[in-house]
Amino acid sequence: MARIIPSPVRAAAHGVPDPGGRMSRRTVLAAPALAAALLLTGCGADGPPEERPARTGGASAAPAGGSPFWVDPESDAARQVRRYEAEGRAEDARVLRRISERPAAQWPPGDDPVPEIARAVRGAAAGNRTAVFVAYNIPHRDCGMYSAGGAHDGEAYRKWIDSFAAALGDAPAIVVLEPDAVPHVVDGCTPAGYHDERYALLAGAVDRLKRQPRVRVYLDAGNPAWIDDPAKLVEPLRRAGVARADGFSLNVSNFQTDEAVRGFGGVLSGLLDGARFTVDTSRNGAGPLPGDRAEAWCNPPGRALGAPPTDRTGDALVDAYLWIKRPGDSDGECRGGPAAGTWWPEYALGLARRAAS
């Protein structure tokens, strides 16, 4: 049986609560099986934001670099740029535009996802763009630990997904489905008694979302430093409906390099009949924090923005590089950070300053 590494927000030793009910992603050591798999390909877990009040606002500015994805004109980064400009901090505003002018995913809340989705859909339509969303409301989320929450039960989840999908209408959209839900089954964190229900709910969510004519769905599959062997994900992803989805997602809210993620994804794709995948590149420009350091997952210093969101990846298996984690949102109360999901402008500036472009 694979070694089970505690989730950063679950492990009592870390002692980092997540009051917003959002998770930080996992950073664990890659096992030899993964290293071998990546060598065959030639290649070398944080948390989603807090739920925020619905914003007003319409069309976005044109995305930097011609990205096809929608940029939220009322994001925390955009508001911070305006604040810096008002304060005369022109250079900081210029640097932070590396975040504010690039698209990041929307995380609709677990009570009522419709207003946030409707706002994004309207804004994206005005600019002929595609909005990116994350569905994150699975029952027994995060194994009942620090990011506990999600829908009360299976019926509540099905109703939530139905509302989520209906709000998308016929708009083009990408949905990353339930970060960590499948990997938590694989690593043993989610109790066995919930596995069958989880697979059924995920498969049902795929089917419901795919009823919308222009929605692409990617089931989350963790990151290459969490699950040590891609083969362990194959049957769980199949049971969760990956064959009817558009593929799987990797590196959500983590820092693994593009090379490592593409290598892992290539192996997993080969085991899933050529399934395609997306990569979260929001903060992986400098890779993970070197060494086996405590809380490497939580606001690690010296990190950088990764590749800007695009559907021109240069890799036949990679449908898109996306910013799923919102750069600048804290991972938790570590290294001087605010509560998980809270906008942290100083950290955002650091990510932007160290970006390659």
C-alpha cells in the first residue's frame, strides 16, 4: 500500500486551520515509481479562495497575450492595481498587472453558485471569451478535516450541480471538477464507506455538466508529488466518469513544474486511452520549494507565476495551461500569511516580480 502523506491542511502537526472551508493543495515527496514513470516520458496539492460576495461588473479587459479565457475586471488583483495607482505606486501597479490582466478561475460558492456563474458568463460573452470555473462542493470534502464542508449529502450535491450547470447555459466554459476528490479516495484519506457515493456523484456531475453544449469538464487528478504512481488513479477516474469528461486536471494549487506535470500526465493519459488534461500553472514558475521542508505547500517563499493561461500549449495532450489557484490568495496562516483564501498583495507582488514574463 502506498505511503499516505497527511494533507497540509489536515495534518494536526501543521496546525493551520482553514476557516473559509477551502483547502490548500498537497505537496508530498515523489516515490520511486513515479520517478521511473517520468523517466520513460523523457521528463524530469494552497487553497482555493474564500467565498466572496458576488461582484458587479461586466466585460473584462482584453487578456494579456491573447488568451481565449475571461479576465475578471473585479478580481482582487484588479482592485489592488487601482489602489496602487491611486496611491502613486505606479511600479507596483505595473508589476501586478501580470496577474490582474490574466484570467483565473472562478470558484462559485457552495450555497448558491448561480450569481457568480451568471456574472462571469455575462462578462465572458461581452468579450467573446471562455470562462473557467471550479466545482468544489463534494460531500465529506477534505476528509472532514480543516477544509471540511461541501454539500450536506448526495441529494444536496446533485441539486447544486444542476444549478451550476444550468447557470452556464449555452456559454463556452471550462469546469475543473472537484479538486482532491479522487486523489483523496486513492490516498486512503476519504473513508471507504463514502467511496461508492463519491464515484456516483462525480460521474453524475460529469454527465450533468456535459449536457450543456459548450462546456468542457476535467476531473481533478491531483499532482505528481501526491499520488506516486499514475496507475493508481486509473480505475478511480474511470469510475468517476472520466471517459465521458473531456479529460483530467493536474497541479491544482500546487507548484510542480510543467515538465514534471506533463510527464506524469502523459503516463496517466496513456493508461486512459489518450485522455487529455489541463495544468494549473498559476504559481509553478519556480517549481516547488526545494527540499523536504515543513509546510512547503503553504505560502512557500521565492515562488513565481507560471506560464500564462493559454490553449496553445505545444503539447498534443495538454488542452490548456490555466490559473486555477488565484495567484495572491493566501494558502493559510503560515509564513506571515492571512487566513486561507485571503488576498495577500505582498505575496502576489513577489509572484509577479519573479515571473519570467
